[in-house]
Amino acid sequence: MRGGLRAIGSFFFVLFFVTDSFAAKATTGAGRPNILVIVVDDLRAKALGASGHPFLKSPNIDRLANEGLIFSNAFVTHSLCSPSRATLLTGLYSHKHRVVDNNTSLDPGLPAVPKILQAAGYETGLIGKWHMGNVEAQPQPGFDRWVSFSGQGVYTDPLLNIDGQDIQTTGHITDILTDYALEFLGRDRQKPFFLVLSHKATHEPFTPQKKFQEIYANANFTFPPTWGENLSGKPSYLQHHLFAGDLKLRTRLYYECLAGVDESVGKVLAKLQQKNILDETLVIFTSDNGFFLGEHNLWDKRLAYEESIRIPLLVRYPKWFAAGSNVDVFALNLDIAPTIIEAAGLKEAFNMQGFSLRKLAYREVERNCFLYEYFVLFAYPNTPAIRAIRTRDYKYIVSLNVNETGELYNLSNDPLETRNLINDQAFSRVLQRLRFQLDSLRFATGDTSVDTAVDGQTGGNPLQFELYQNFPNPFNPATTIRYALRKTGPVRLEIFDTNGRKAATLVNAVQRSGSHTVRWNAANQPNGVYFYRLRVGSLVQTRKMILLK
Ligand SMILES: [Ca+2]
């Protein structure tokens, strides 16, 4: 914390002369910066030398911290590959861009950074993992240069799609992607460039290059402090995330996989330096999600605990940030797109939901808490939809579609999240406040999507029934809900709050075809957002309403 304050002090000092030197450059025509975003897959925040890791070495990535800024409190809003990548490119929460799983394509109609920068005169490129939708090996809108692969890809001898052509390559994917990136960066061009170098590493199955195999074989591995934790006070779905196997070996392979990425970062920075454009390039280094390495006996990501949602976030851009700075503001993957937009000098905000990292670092904007979200995946049905709020001192976690305990952690004296305080009366007012804050955050960011708040189901066949908007809406204290049935059948009309708790069952009966009207008196309910769900046979429709007394 003290280091962070020192760094803030140095920002303002450095700002003056850096601004002066930029003004001088601007008059010579060196206007818009190049932008390079390096995304590692599944790299947790602590897996860096710059993050104070006891034995892991990442000198080239650390160089970005030494010559730039490290955000020591950086998080994702959704700890999963595709949703996080969509957020990185759009500055939107998953419930807004709708890439809520690993199979949904990014809506080409959304304003995303590649298209925005291409239209603004940037030469744009994606080299590496795209992983949105099922046909994603093909070039996507907004990229002049495309070197990618289908889905997760493979570590060895990957089949790549290069500008629309399938090309079989040989070697380790980290080396191959790096070579393509060096070729792109080495081009002579009049335009500034925007490049996303998106590594397959360090995703499972951890496969380091031969030269890095066993470099940590003799490292002093220690089990995390929460390994062996008794999880009885926590939700039962954690049982589906337990680690089984040789934790030391898997951890070692993960770190050895990172060694290749570190070497790649070194080559890329050397190329920028050789081209004499390093200081005119905004370099952002980050990951799409964190990763458990045995903390709470867990493995993988998805969950709302710190190891899963914290990411590394390093920015090198001397025009903005002094060398060797760090700040502890809450920075999110949501903020990367707005940062790029600001760096490129664009005035439009494109309705993005994040803040520029420059504005956050200089405290021109303030973020005291943020929303975390996770959606049910077809392939992982045992992990429920999750919403959480993280403040400076607390984290409150709820699962939406299952009857599981919520979780409350006092991060100021339990940073490892070992004591669930959800039933502790001493924290009942804190809990009440956090529930209200979470509801408010969801409402403010538009997280009222019908398929997440209630049961993961959406749609319905309008030929069979129609659920109409309730009236009035907002209402106080009663509202009328109308619907029409095409044929006679079993009907259930229920009300849920934003955490998926049922507030009322209004109809549970066989009803005749035709129009129906039901009144809900909510005099005893707290204010907030609610959902009413009409189930006719196996079909469901849901709508949102607001109680405001
Ligand atoms: Ca990932």
C-alpha cells in the first residue's frame, strides 16, 4: 500500500515533464501510439516475478513493470476464457456482450476495439487465440492480419488459419505465434498498429517448450496455506472443483509454460526497441482469468475467490506512466478497451462500461466495488450461475440457480477467504448493505437478463403463449401481469428477486386458452428488481419489473 502511495506521488511529478516531451513529439507528427495487447491464457496474478513470486522468474514480463505500471489489484468480471476476451475487446460485461460461455460468437454488430481502430486508420492484427464461437478459426471483423486457430488450439504443430488460409505449422505454438508477431511488428508502415498477441499458454494441458522443461524441478515448492481447508461452511458445488493429482508437478508445468511466454515478451520488446518505437507503443500485458493452484483444495477458475478473479495487469507507456509505478486501485478487464480508445485519441465512448486505466491510475475516476458474474455452462452444469460483489473490505457471493449458501468474507482480516460469515449476526448489517449494493450494481450495469437471474432458461414459443409487460412498471405497491395462452394447459406464474429467490407463486394450475390477468401485491416486499416467470409445460418466458415504494 505504501509503495502504491509513493508511486502515485511520482505520477504527478512525472506527469509534468512527460506531458512536455509528448507535446514536443506531437508537433513533429508522432501522434497516435501503436497499441500492443499481450494476453496470456489462465495466468494468475501471482505467477510473476514482478508479483513477488518466491522462485518463479519472468524477467521480460517484469521489465514491463519496471519500465511501466503494475496494477496490483486487477480483476476480471467473469473468470472464463471467451467471456473475458469479449470483455477485453468491447469494454462490456458478459451480460451485455452476451458471450456468456465458451461457445457463443461475438456479435459483429457490437462496437469492438478492432473494428473501431481499423476504422480510425490503424493497421490491426490478431495473432493467437480468439476462442469465441465455434467457427472462430476464420478471420473476424476488424482485423487486417489474422493468425489464429479453432477453439483452444494445440501446443504442438498447430493448424493455423492465416488470413483465411489453413496452414499446417510445426513446432511449439508459443514460438510460432511469437514469430508471426515479430513479423507483424517488424513491418514498415505509415499507420499506427493495433496488435493482440494472444497466447495459448499457459492453459491446460500445460506443455512447456523442451528448453524450459524441468527448469523448476528443484524449486522450493510449497503447498498454498489454504490447501487442506475444511470446506464445510462453503457451498457444496465446490466439491466439483477439487484438485486431484500431483499438485507440485502440475504447478511446476504451469510455471514452465510461462517461461516461454516470458521469452516471447522479451523478443517482442526487443523488436519494438530495434524499430525505435517502444516508447510510442502502449503495451498492455494481462490474462483472461486467474487460476487456482490448490488454494481451498481447488483447481481451475470460474469461482469468485481471489485466485480465480485476480489477473496480472502491466502497462508500459511512458507518456502516461512513470517507470516502476504501481497502484492499488481496482482495475478490471472491462477497462482495457476504454484505455485503448483513449490512447488512440478517440472521443467517442461507445457505451463501454469500464474506465480508462489512465483515469483510474490518476484517480480521475473512482471505483470502490465491482460486480463479478458467472453463467451456467452446458459443459459444466455443476457450477451454478454466480454473482458477487467485491469491495475493499468484503466479498459477498451468491449462486443464482441453486439452493446453496451465500458467502461473506471479511477481506481486511481474512484475505484468504477461509471464514464464511454469511450466518454471523455481527455482520448482518454489512450483509444487508452488500446485498443492496450487489442488486444496485446489477441494475446499473443492465444485468437483468432473464436467463441468468432465474434459472438459466430463456425464450419460449410465442405461438403457444405470450407474457406481456406488467403495468405499471415501476410500481407501488401492486402491479398487474397479463399473459395469453393459445391452448389450455398447466401454467405456473412465479416471482423471483435478482438473486433467484422466489418471492411469490401467483398461479399454479391448469388454465384455459385466452387472456389472463393476475395482480401482485408487493406491499411487504423490499424495493428492487424482480422477475416474473411464466412456465407453460416445458416452455418459459421471463420479464423484469421494478418495485419502487
Ligand atoms: Ca482462460
